[in-house]
Amino acid sequence: MKKKKLNESEILEELMSPGSWYMFPERFVSSGVMNPNQAVLVAFLISHSRRNKKGAVSRWFYCTTATMMKKTYYSPDKQQRIIAFLKKKGFLKTKRVGLPPVRWFKLNLSNIWDAIIKRS
């Protein structure tokens, strides 16, 4: 079966479909709070944390290494380095639950915001 050729409006609609983008938090980088790779991972985690409950970012949510790799293209090693940085700064809490263990996260947006304000 041949695929239908899309016009520019249809292409844009496909490219901008819900779930295919997350906002890049430019203030995280411009304030010097984190580097671009760290900011991308935080943007992904914020987006991922809101997938089931609108606006709910303060609750615990899980994300597998494979899902994070698929969505950010970061290797497991790079994920771990960035997660370690975010934990050290107090921006993120993690825990492992179950067998096999699943990674759970909780963002601390207040700490991120405070760090941005202090550096601005």
C-alpha cells in the first residue's frame, strides 16, 4: 500500500503532534544552573512525569532506562551521570522498586527554581 503524500500543513501537524516534543528549559542553561544535556534530561523528566496527570510534577513517577534512551538518545551511562548531578544538587530524588528494579523519580522544582533565581 502506498503512503499518502502530505502537504505542508499536514506535515507540520504530524511533526508537532502531542507527545513528540518537550520544551527546552533555556533558563536552566542561561542561568548556569545546568548544562544543555542536563537541561534536556530535566525537560524530558518533567514531560514524562505529566503523562498521566495534568500538571502533576511533584509526585513519584517511573521511567525505565530504555524509555529514557529512546526519548533522549542518552546512553545508560550518560543518564546515570546526569541523574547523579541532579541528585547532588537536590533537583531530583530517585529510588528503585520491585523485581526487576524499576527507577522511580521525583523532581524538586522548588530547588531548581531557587537555584535559577540565585544565579540570575
